[in-house]
Amino acid sequence: MDSRDLPRKGTKYLTFEGREDIGSNPTDNPTMGEVIGARFGRRDLMRGMLAGTALSAIVGPAALLSSAGEAEAAPKAPKPTKAAFSFQEVQHGVDETHHVATGYDADILIRWGDPVVPGAPAFDPLKQTAAAQSKQFGYNNDFVGYAPLPLGSKSPDRALLCVNHEYTDEEIMFPGVGVEQQKAKFARLTKDLADIEMAAHGGSVVEIRKVRGKWTYDPNSKFNRRITAETEIAITGPAAGHALMKTSYDPTGTRVRGMLNNCSGGMTPWGTWLSAEENFNGYFWGQVADDHPNAKSLKRLGFPGEWYNWGQYHDRFDVNKEPNEANRFGWIVEIDPYDPTSTPKKRTALGRFKHEACQLAVGKDGTVVAYTGDDERFDYVYKFVASRKYNPKNRTANMDILADGTLYVAKFHPNATVEWLPLVHGQGPLTAEKGFPDQATVLINARLAADALGATKMDRPEDIEVNPKTGRVYVVLTNNNKRKPEQVDAINPRPDNQWGHIVEIIPANGDHAATKAEWQILLRGGNPKDPATGAQFHADTSENGWFACPDNVAVDNRGRLWVATDQGEAWNKASGTADGVWAVETEGDLRGLSKMFFRVPVGAEMCGPCFTTDDKTLFVAVQHPATDGVDQWEKFKGKLSSFEDPATRWPDFKPNMPPRPSVVAITKKDGGVIGL
Ligand code: FEO
Ligand code: CA
Ligand code: CA
């Protein structure tokens, strides 16, 4: 989800002045720009002239080409020794449908409204109910995870697909709602519609099979499951049972209904699905008094979001009436997809903030490290080191590994090192005198704790992924149009960063649990032919190969990176092409070479991506077709989509059928490995 411009995505006329949910980090933690600015001079920094000096040691050697503003300072990279990805690129562009590279099929696997749980009715957009939606595939599919069947196998052709349903776009979901200023629209959103929205959130588990080269899902599988904003979820870890977690519904502080705004996530080696609650502030309205114990934390998280009117019908979404309910969202949720009766668990040990994703690295000795980022302009990158080790022979023993451990936040130094700072009660500034009376408070108010530690303010941390081949960790920074010239630093080197960049963390000796690591920049988004962007791709990247606003990523078994983009409303300014998937070389002479592989229909965002165990299928999730920036598309000039008149009716293209977020299965026509 890209919420940088508006409090509610896909809806143009809606904002309450001054209620942007992003950029709410008010601390004066020094940016590294101030540190290096003292060394190199602020004007040089502002002009990006450090590429030839300090930054050249930080940026990977072969990634330095093509940035017109910096090419002269960068060493000339050797010519590629072999062709990169062999596919013929998709071209930049925008239209009503999706496109995949020549020689590939991109087939719709499952759409919003398709039956998931046995007994679910067929989708009828004119007769929607919450009861039906709670059994059907939810809205706005984001994360896609692949859990092979049977459990413990590496099956490439049968699995449980684990899919997040991040949020809803009611103006194109429901007849008669349309696009209007938020308050006017709320007046038309009845309790029935709000309850459908709640049922369209959460996640789905669906069994899928590949038969004769084509994927289908089984609507009758016993594994299938829907999780919604009403599903009972356990609260585990240090914050469970704490006073700040207790509500009138749950005086024990140990159980909560639902998960919200689940964006990306990750899969664990023990076969569970980690689902990341991101912009949870958007679901709440109401205010607490300035002297309320939650006031500082709610402000830091951008409350009240007021993107939805659920608080009109459900007191728990009104922080004035139920002030602690907000503390029960913003966590990583662990779900066992192999047991549809299992209770999902919120893992409070991993901290509370706007989690984008959660990716695990397991050391040779079984040490479990979970990387996770906080997607807001000027927020932080975190990692969690579990207390207990992974046991590959005992799944039961692994199921609560994420209940206990140490959370760290990243401080990126200009000398290309990373320091991981522990969020531990009693250490450093995290004391009762400073507002952190116990570990639960540190975790519930993790942003405030990380502020106090002096973490590095980043350009919106999105997905994080570990390269299984090299052990390097990709940290995807999607954009930050609020960073001022005096705020640039080595790791966030561009002011008004509209295009994002991708950083690599290189753990010392491959030890992800270590408190020190190194970092470098893999690439900088934007058009490398335009000096104003300061973009950096490999010199052989074509006019279709560059991209802007990287978001979700996947790494294939060869260690190559597949980048999905989300430019939001700003797609036309950022690149002029619709979002998509680009394949990026990560090593050798071709490092930083990128090629366009897939393109979404107008107004959509690219999510997933997810490979099967044999890399012969790439699942991608097309989120919110017909919404973002459709008024800038020449065929829909100046208009915004509604149920009655959407910019595209992808993927069905039937009269009266609205656009439907869908998961797409991409396979090679010859049955081979994707990208070879
Ligand atoms: Fe939901 Fe940060 O994207
Ligand atoms: Ca995202
Ligand atoms: Ca990912």
C-alpha cells in the first residue's frame, strides 16, 4: 500500500487537512546527512557529489552506472560476459490489462469474491453480504506465500497459497458509493457495507494444484480458510496480558478479534505464515485526551486515521470509547496454514509499528532472525533475534519460537556499517523515568523506543528479503518525497526521493544475529537517462528495464531479485509506466541490470511476488486495479473510477462486473524455469 499522498488510497477527494498518516516521526534524531555533511560539506551532499568519494565505497561497484549525474565519478564497469535473463522485455506503458514477457502465460488463479470455504456462494457484486464475503476470497491481495503440500515436502505443484487481504476500495466494490470527500462517502457506507469490508480484510489460505502445466485452486479443500477482521487471534509474547492490552471485550489482554491492513509477510522454515499488520491507524477514529497514557503513541502512529467508518458501528474502532484496542494491532501475526482450526498468534516480541513484511534467516546453529521494516517516511528497519533455536526435526517445538527474543533497530553509519540497537527495557534510555516502565511498553510503543535509541530515519522501508545464496538482506526503500536536501545521508542519498532504492545488508561472517553488519546500495530507482533523478542501474539496462518505487520483492533459487513496484497515485510522474515486476541481477558483471517482466492493468499495484520451490511458477498479486492515478491515463483523462464506471474491468471484462484484485500464476510456455 502506498499511502504517501492521501489518507485513503484510491480516493481522491477525501482528506482532512493535516491528517496524513505518514511522515509522523517528529524526533530530531540526527540523520546521517548531518554527520557526513560535517565531513564533506552540505552543498556537495545536496548535489549528490559524494558518489566519487565516500559513497563510491558504499555503493556496489557494478551498480554505479547510468546515473547521468554521477557517471563521471563512477568506475567503468566491464561489459556483461553473458546475456542476463533471457526473456524479451515487456515495454513500459499503461492500458486496461496485464502483460507478461513473450513465451510466458499469465493466468488468473483466484479473484476477489471467488469461493474459498466450502459452502461459499458464487460472487454476485450486486448481492454482497458479510456472510458471503467471509467465505470468499478477500479484497486487495498483497503478500503471497507458498506452503508446499504435504507439509514438510518441497512439492512444486501442490501447495497452500497464503494470501493477505490488505484493505478495501469501497467506491469500486459497492454500487452507489462512488468517489467523494470522505465524510460524504461515510454517510452512504451502511453497517452492512462496513461489515462486508471487515469480512474482505485479513487473509485466505487456499489449496492449489498444477495439473498438466496449469494451476487451479480447489474450493473444496479441507485446508481452505478465511481470516477476517473478526477472527479470534491470540496475543502472545511480552505484551500479552499487559494493562495496555486490556479492553472491555478482553479483560485479560490475551485475545483480539481480527488482523488489519496485512500488507506483506513471510514464511517460516517450520511452515507457518507471517502476516504483517501495516497501516492499522486507518481503521480508527476518535481521540484521546492529550494526557491519556496512549496519546503520545497514537500521535506517533498517525491516529486517528479515519479511512473507514467502522467506528460508527463498532465501538472498538473508536479510541475515545475503547482506547486500548489500537494497541492490539500493528503486530506480526503467525498463522499455521496446515491447520485451519488453529488460532493465529500476534507476536508482540517483534514490536508494534506499521510492519510491511517479516522475513526469516536461520543460522547454521538454528538461530532464528526475523527482519521487518516500518513503512512510513523517516521510519526504521528492525530485526528480531529469537531466544530459542530452530529444530528441523520437531515442528511442535518451533511453533512458539517467535514468542520470545530481542528486538533491534538499525542505525546505518556513513562508513557503510550497520549497528543493531536493542530495544530492551532498562538499557540506555528505555527506562521507567523516560516512559518505558517495562518491556511490554517498549514493544507496544516500539517507534518511541526506537526514536529514543537514535535509529536511522529511512525512505519508507517496504519488503525485506534474504538472499538464500549469498546471505545478503535486501531492504527495499520505496520513496520519500518529504526528505529535504539537508536530510540526505549516505543510505538515503536523495532529497525528494520519488523513486526509491534498494539497500543490501551484509551480515558479518554471515551471522544474522550479530549486532554489526555492513551495507551498500544495490540500485536507485528512476530513469537513469534523466540526470535529475540520480538513478543507478547497470549501464545495459534498457529504456524498459528501469523502474520506480520498489515494494515487494522475491529472490529465486539462483539468487536473482524480482522486484514488484508500487508508485501509487504518482505513477505518471515517477515513471510514466504502470507498475510491474522487474528481474534484477544481483551478482557479477551484470549486477544492477534490470528487465521488465510483467505489467499490471491501469490503476493497480504489483504485489506478491512468490516462486514455487522449483522456480517454474511465479505468483504475482494484482492489487486494486482501476484505482491509483487513473485520472492521469489518457483514456480515462480526469476521471476517477466508481463501481458504475471503472477505468478497467480487469480481469473479467464483463458488463456490470467490477474490477477484481486477483492472484496471477505465471509459467513459461515450455515449462521451464522462470527467467532462464
Ligand atoms: Fe502496504 Fe507498505 O505497502
Ligand atoms: Ca507494500
Ligand atoms: Ca517478499
